[in-house]
Amino acid sequence: MSAAERLADRRERLITAAYSLFAHPGFHSTTIERLCATARISNRAFYECFSSREDLMRAVYDRCIEETLASVGEAIEKAPPTLDDRIVAGIAEYVRFVTADTRRARVMHLEVRRAGNVLSGARQQAVAAFTKIIESSARAARLPLTSTCWRSG
């Protein structure tokens, strides 16, 4: 393997280890030493891939969001072409996909908050990305962004 391939492999192993460890026992309970032991790399190699645990958490969180967005987007595209149907399909798929793996749910909704303000921008970007999917769906259906499914009563 080339140096770049070895670095990519170590990075991927750290992300995989962090995905499980950040979910359980949790972000604050997971040390760099434990991450490295689980990923079977040296502590020095950690810093070749990431600058901090928060940086690694950002990579794990970003991947969770990316996968969730892809799944939600696909569900919306397969839904009937009404705004109500697309919104319901998107929300249902979000809930299904995030809860299908408890690690994903914990990383996206609990541990990312525990990682601190460093990741608040990442959470805001995720909300903006989900908003963009809904807006794109509405434009594709050529429907206004008002819907009867959001009205109470």
C-alpha cells in the first residue's frame, strides 16, 4: 500500500472504532488511547489522521449525516409526487434510518451535543442540509412550501 492508502486505512479504522465507542461508552468516556487500541493503530498515527477527539467526532457525525441524507433523499424521490407524501416519506425514513442502528442515533442526537460547542456548527449545517432536501422536493413537485399535514385540527 502507498503512504496515502495507509493513511486512508488508518483514518477509516479510527472512524469505525469511534462510531462504536462514541455511542457506547460515550464521547467523554472514550480516550484517544482506547480509540487507537480498538483501531489497532499507534497513538502517534491518530494525530496523523485527526487533530483531536472532537475532530474525529466531526468526521463520524458528518458521515452519519451524509448517510442519513442519502437515505431520506431516496425515500423522498420514491414517494408519490405530492408535498405531503414526500414530507411524510422523508420524516418516516429519517426516523427509521436513524433508529435502525442505535449507535447512529446516539452519535447524531446525544454524543454530538456532549462533544461541546466545537460541533454546534456541524449540527447547524445538518439542519440546513435537511431543509434543502425538503425545499428541493417542493420545487421538484412544483408545490408551495405550505402543507395541510402541518396544520393542526
